[in-house]
Amino acid sequence: MKFFKTKLTVALLAAGLSFSAAAANITVAYNADPVSLDPHQQLSGGTLQMSHMLFDPLVRFTQEMDFEGRIAERWERIDATTFRFNLRKGVKFHSGNMLTADDVIWTFNRLKNSIDFKGVFSPYEKMVKIDDYTVDIKSTEPYPLVLQTATYIFPMDSQFYSGEMEGKDKSEIVKHGSSFASTHVSGTGPYTITTREQGIKVVFERFDDYWDTNSPGNVDKLTLVPIKEDATRVAALLSGDVDMIYPVAPNDQQRVTDTEGLKLTTVSGSRVITFQMNQKSNPALADVRVRQAIVHAINNEGIVKKIMKDFATTAGQQGPAGYAGYDKTLVPRFDVAKAKKLMEEAGYSEDKPLQISMMAPNNRYVKDAQIAQATAGMLAKIYINVDLKTLPKAQYWPEFDLCVADMMMIGWHSDTEDSANFSEFLTMTRNAETGKGAYNCGQYSNPEVDRLVNAANAETDPAKRAAMLQTVEQILYKEAAFVPLHWQNLAWGAKSNLQMEPIVNSMNFPYLGDLVVQ
């Protein structure tokens, strides 16, 4: 098994592949299907995977983590707080409406009002129309991550989503529940949806008037089927019932590699898998000694070796190596003896154990339920009795939003490929107005962390910014603000005639519109 060399792969494809292959019809099995068609309802990997199929962002990341234009053809910084985007002309929505600057501004304003996305867009004051194909985005202070956040602006069809249906506002964002946008879609993306049966299948068909006529993609029909169980999912690939699966569980990867006609495509990942410790639901977790004990009790390396089969990297902090803020001294600290001592200092013992509840999804992250079970077993060794409950992600996220358990699993991939984003959502003080701390179910709050992250997001000097974010990571480490487990890697299995290498990336948003089936 090898991690592919991106630039070499792209070069070989450019030199040797003909993209005149006949139109293809494929079936893809994921561990779960999108919970909604509304791209602003939930900030999650599943939503973003769907968004890249049904919509198109202003810009998107390449495999080398550069930026390439999509709906925006060109961009430039006008001044310290103003960034200009020149939009592509002739882009048609699925409804037949033509895209203009009005749609981009409408989408931006909707993002600013989304519970999940407002934190990403909080640095911005407004977006201004210059003409029908030019917009300026204005930040309140100098902001270094404009292009990164622009990857989350997927222009929506403002005419299609405006007005009322059955007495309800068609633009309404409903966090958990049905709305017009959660069940209807008009984007600019390569696919439209012809059939959607939640939990059963989603059928995508190629949009005949898709603007990107240079896309090599030749998949005219794609059927997405959710298969939660790892063994069942890989069996469907091995039997030929499906053409592609994600994820391939670590213990199934060799089977895919060894099977003629199949191939495994892997990418180093940067999504951190963690547990949050809810200081409000269980006052014991407000004691830093208890939180430190829990962190010391977790055998990160054991989880990576035995459960993840070495297909992950142990984590001691939020951001991985290469991110601003990474501190190589902040390593995992498994030490059961120290964990027991800390618990005893906090007043717990075998005769007086701590009772906590724990929740985790069972089809969102690689081996998520098994990791939760192993964690519960490890905590039992330090006088902590765990009541564990695992749920499919469609049921898990409403529970997570209510922070119903004392320990809750959350994985996070930085929305800006930058370590500040982890803190913005996971460890900054919860603030419904700004959206900061939106996924902070640990209820952790430290004014210095808040100050440093906000200061870093207004600092354009990379060295100064990195130093601020390193200090943030050091504070979180010392206070055991959360339980870091590992950064999970990514693996797709597919039939050999699917050209997977050019379309997958470390963000786990495969650009399926560009997929070539030979």
C-alpha cells in the first residue's frame, strides 16, 4: 500500500489518458448518506462532499493545497480588508436561472446567518456588488484566510430559494428537520438529484448544461447507497455490487489490495478524532485533575496499532504537523499510574468511582464505535465507570448539538486547512451570536485562548500568527481541554477502471464530477 504521488499521477494522466471514454453508470457505497440537501444546514464532511457534487465553490483546493478557480475566475486583494472576486460568466443553475453576483451575495448572507457556518464567516463585515460579475468581500480587520473561506461559498440559486412554499420561507435553514432547502436543490454543480430515499439511496445524474465543459468526468449516473457496516461495505465491493466504497476499514485494506480488478487509494489525513469532556453536565469534569487523568488513561498508540491497524497518526494536540500552531513537544501522554494518582487526588477510588455518560457515532469516523468501546475500557482502569451509547450519525448529531453526554466524540477537519479553525469551533467559548465554539460540547472556556485565536486571525505575519496558535495549543494541552486521539488517514476502494487518484484529497471531498471511468 502506497500513498500516491499527486503531481506524478496528474502528469501521467495528462500525458497518457484519453478522456473520450463512454459515459459511465456507477454505484458508490459510503458509510452514511447526506442528512440534508441544504449546504448550510450542517458543517460536516458529508455535507461538503454533497456540495461539491450539486454546487460549485468560488474556489477549491487542489491536491497540492493550492487554489483553483471555479465560480470565481480571478481574484485580487484590493486593500488590507477588501478582497475582490471576478465571477465566471455563462454559469447556469439546475433550474435554468443564470448565476450573477446577486446569487453570490445572497449565499454569503445566508452563510452569515447559519448556526454552523457563521463562525467561519465572522471575520467579514459584508459582501458588496461591484457589477453583475464582480463582488468584494470586506473583513472587519486584515484577515489572512480569505481564499480558504471562499472554498465554502457554494453559490445558491437565489431566485429558486426565495419566496414561500406552503406558507414557509424557502430560504429558511432548519438545523434538524425538514425545509424547502433540505429537500430541494438548484446548484451549479456537475450533478442533479433525481431520486433521494434517506438511508436507502441517492441517485445523481449529470447536469447537461454544466458550465465546466473541460471536466474530464464521464460518469452520467451515480447512485449513492449507505452501508454502515465495514464488513458489508467491503463485501459489496468484492462481489462487484458496487464500484467504489469509502471508507475502507484498516483491517479490510489488504483484501482490497490483493483482489484482482480492485485498487486501494490512500491519502494522509488531517482530521483529528477527539473526545470532549462536558464540564457543565458533569461537574467532576470541571476539575483539571480529572480531565488530565482521562487524557493520561487513553492509550493513543494502542488504539492506532490495534484498532486503526496503524492507519492513523497519534495526536497530542489539535492541528497536525505542517499546520501553523503545531508544537512537536505536545505528544500523547499515556500513563495509567499517573492517571490513577490524579483521580485519587481528586477524591476518587475503586470504592468511590466516578460515573460518566459517553456517546459516539457508529458510522461517521473510521472505527468510531470500537474506539469509544476501547476508551470506556481504559477509563474503567482509573476508577471511572462509563455508560456508553453509540448511534448512527443521523441520530447522533442532534444529540451532540444538545451536548447530552458527559463525553462526546467529535472529529474535525480544519475548514481552512489551518489550526485556528479547530479552536474556533471546538475549544473557544461558546457564543451563539458569533458562532465561535459551536461544536464545543466540552463547555471549555478560557478568555486567553479566545483572545489569542481572535488575534491570530487578524495577524498577517505568518511567524507571529504561528506563535500565537502554538501558545493556544500549549494552554489546551496543560488544561486537558479535550482528549486528543489521532489524525485518521483516508482510504477508498474501487474497481481498477475508476481513475480515483486525481479526484481524492486529504479533505475527503472527492471531486466526483471529474471522475473518469475507463
